[in-house]
Amino acid sequence: MAALRRGPRGDLLPADGTTEGRQLRRWVVQLLVAERVVAAEAARRGLEPWAGPPMELSATARLELGSVMAAVLSGDRLAQALYRELTAGVTVSEEDVRRYYAANPDRYRPGPARAVTHWRNGVAAEYEVTRAELVPEAVFRVAEGDHVTHGGEVFVVGAYTRRDLSLAEAAPRIRAALLDAARRRRFALWADARCAAAVLTPGYEHPGDINHPDHTHRH
């Protein structure tokens, strides 16, 4: 904590002796515990720091991992090497992919959309149309560049801007997303179990522990 307070952002940290200051100390302890757990396991496995591209975590990934382990993975190359080692055997079944595809029609089967140039009374307007709008069904059957006439109005049909994806087309993207999530889940469960074994003295509990007096998140 003293090193943090001497750092370039020290003035932004909550003061010692306050609820926020004690909670910050607790969070730092969690970070240190996680770093020690990672370092011990990496040493046991004989791992070297990851030398490849840095690990980038989305907001969803950070939520799944938890703030502490997300912080460790973001900045610790040894943790990134351990993550890859621990999750190398994680797989996703084809049934998992099919279930996800079936359960998320809004992502992969939202209905087609096409660009059109709509001529009405000699005035052209360009926009995107879907089947939910009052346009001729033929707009979605003809080739790009064709003209569709309806009630004295003409639609010059452009390219598809959105179309439904078959399971075969969507599967690679779904498989990658499910695999990433499964790997994060595997690592988070391992890290939670190892870090939970640490014995923390009063004043250094997890900041979310409801038993200490500085816990402020109530329901």
C-alpha cells in the first residue's frame, strides 16, 4: 500500500483509516494472493512467462473471471501462460454449438435486410429494408440490381446488408465464443478454489465479505 501511495496515482487513492481505504487494502491483498497462487502453480509446472500477443479481455470476460483474476491475467505474462496450460484441454461439443444456435435466433436468424433505392414521384430515397416493413416480398427474391415495381413505385434492389446464417455458417463463431467462455470458467473455478485456501487475518478479508464492518453492499 505504501508503494502504491508513492506512485504516480497515489493522490487518487482513498485515505488510510477510511472505509474506502481499508477496502482498497483488502482488494490489494486479494490481488497479491492471486499473484502468489499463480506463481506457485506456474513454478510447479515449470512454466515460463507467455511470450505471445498480450491477452485482451472484454467486459464480459472480466465479469466471468472476476475483477481480481481479470487484473492478474491482464498484466501478468506468467498468469497468461498458466491460463493456456490449465485450459488447453477444454473442448466444446457439437451439441453445445447446436443448442446455442437454436437458443439464439435473434443473433443468427434475424431475417434478411437489403439496401434499396426507392423511387416515388421522381424522388429517390436510399435505405435498408426488412420483411417487417411494408415492401414487396419480391425485393428479397430478385438479384442485386433488379427493379421491383409496386403500386407505381419502383425499388432498385441492392446488396444484402444482413441475412440469416445457417448452422454451418454460424458454427465456427459460436464454437469459438463457447470455447473462450468454457476456458474462462475452468480457470476461474481453479483460481477461486486455490485462492479460497488462503488464510486471511481480520482486516484483510475479501472486500465483498459481508462479515466485516466495512462491507457496504446491502440487500
